[in-house]
Amino acid sequence: MSLLLTAHGTRRPSGVAMVADLATRVSGLLDRTVQVAFVDVLGPTPSEVLSCLSARDDCDPAIVVPAFLSRGYHVRADLPAQIAASGHRDVRVTAALGPSPEITRILGQNLAASGWRPGDSVLLAAAGTSDMLARSDLHGAAASLSTLIGSRVDLCFAATGSPTVSEAVAAARVRRARRVVIVSYLLADGLFQQRLYDSGADLVTSPLGTDPGMARLIANRFRSALIPPVVLYSRTA
């Protein structure tokens, strides 16, 4: 069985290295190699990796885990199209990583580690999307974090969507928040994470991929897909 972790991609070397390190940690948890592919910005693409696997005489089934935090375009359209184009005939694709209770816990831990205190204004910063299903997922993630910490969490965007991170920070200042804390809802370092640092917030958490819990979550996605489905048969008279 071939295992493939698929992420968005970034031109920032530190972000690429972060995804590679995440795959290495998952490989260690599973005691088997996890390859990496990127759906945008750089390669190899999922289509390229799966095509190489398909060309082998001993081609194994493949499991793809989309390292995305919502069910947007890349998960629902781009990735399936790339898999179809690869020619690989036996590919299992798991659900996206988020939103999920595991990620909500990691967000809460990152928030606490950042120095957040009750009374601070908290913003959950995502990359952004025009996809309505993905936006619903992101609002759900903000609501789950709000429930966890017992105070309001507002959603903002580093790229596509309104309010932008800078607009949300400015609005929080108008509300006379004591401090503004941004919780990163990004997987890895890159241009979008830098926009969080440049927003004027008092505290910014690290990308999610740096947390050991993310490796465990991804490993569990692979483990679940490795278990063949149970088919129940019933006899009728």
C-alpha cells in the first residue's frame, strides 16, 4: 500500500520543509514511508506521484490524505481530477483533516501556549476561500474553538474572504480589546502565515503542522483507510 500526504504548496522553503517534516513524523508513527505531493504552486503533484506508482509492474493500492483544513475546491474538485488523470486505478482518499475535534484541541493548546489570557480578543485566521462549503467549515471551526475557550472567536482571512486579517485586527482595536491574539488555522509556514505576523496582532500562534498532534491525526487517517471495509451479506428465502 502506497501512502501519500497531499498539501497545498508554498514557495517558501520553510513551509515545504515543514510539510516534509510532518510526513516524516507520520512515517515514524506508521513505520512505513509516507510520500508528499502538492496540488498547487510546486510539485510533485498528486497526479505525477500516482502516475509513477501506476507505471510500476507491482503497483500497489494507494491511500491519499488531503492535508487541508476544510472541504474546499482543492479537496472536492482539484484532487479528484488529478487522481483521475494519473491513471492509477486503486486510490482511496480520506476526509480532509478539518474541521475536527482533534484540530480544535490543538488550536486551544496553541492559544494557551501563546500567552493568551481571558479578555483578549481572539481571531481564527484561515487562508480563505470562495467555496461556500469550505466557508461553512471554517465558521464551524471558529465556533468550536469559541466553545472550547468559553469566549468569542472571530473568523478572518489571510487571502480570499472578508474580513482580512488586518481588518479584523483593526476592528478588535476599535472595540478596545486589551490584546489581539491570532490563532493560525494554517498547516505550514508561508506567505499567508507571514501575513498573520504582519497584521499588527499582539500574539500569533504557529502553524498547525508544527504540533505533534497533527502527525497523530494524519497517521490515524491512514490507519483507518488501511482497514478494509466490512461488507455484510444477508440471505433471503
